[in-house]
Amino acid sequence: MLSFFSKNKEIILKAPFEGEIVDIEEVSDPVFSSKMLGDGVAIKPTSNRAVAPCDGEITQIFPTNHAFGITTKEGLEILVHIGIDTVNLKGEGFKRLVEVGTNVKKGTEIIEVDLDYINQSGKDSITPIVITNMDQVERIDKNLNNREEILKIEIKK
């Protein structure tokens, strides 16, 4: 029997940094751990360049360069927030490598980060990766053991 129902679109996100991947609920900031902004995972970075977790358009880079948003062609919106309370560093320790409106491929370098500076400033470098438009998500699978596939997101039809 033929089915006329198409399978939902699946998007796979890779880790934006090298490092340990942890559940979003382990982030010390309740805005992230309570999933107020959306669901996802976090990474404790050991590398100094944040890369695009997927193909898409850079739709936002905060003026302080501590966070960026990327939107996939399917409309999935992802926020990569580098560190907790790092907005208070006023851009110190962060260098923008691309501009808003740039179309990027998975793995494109977006922000250069001075992890030593962040840590010496008393800030936590843990980086939440959050789906901010969860209303578009049918299912989300987290993989804390594979940095090439940290999140598998099934988009609603």
C-alpha cells in the first residue's frame, strides 16, 4: 500500500566546539536549564573557535559577540550562547569571524573565543546550544557522546 504521508525533515546539529557535551539541565543559568528559551544541550568547550552547528544563515550575532543565532533553510532557529554571564565581558575575549546575513556550512568558524580570559574573568564558559522555536519541532534526540551529532531534530511538516 502506498503512503501519501511524507517523512518529517530531520536536521542534525554538530557541536560548535570541541569539549564535553552535557544536558542543558546541567547549565547553572536557570534561563537555559529550565528550557525557558528552548531545548538543547550544552558543551564545556576546550577549543577556541565556535563553528556553525549546521548549514544555515547567521541571523544574529550579539554586539558583544558572545552569542549567535543561525537559521536553517527549513526555518529551525538555533542559538549558540558562549558562556554564562559573558555579556558582562562587553566583547572582551570574543572576535567575530563572519557577519549577520552570511550563509554558512556546518563547521564554518563563526566566533573566536579566548577561553583563558573567560575563565580568568570568573565566568563559566559552558555553551548552551538551544532550539529557540520549539513549536516547529516534532521530536528532539540528544546525543551526549557524539560531537558530530549532538542533536537530531525532526521538524514538523
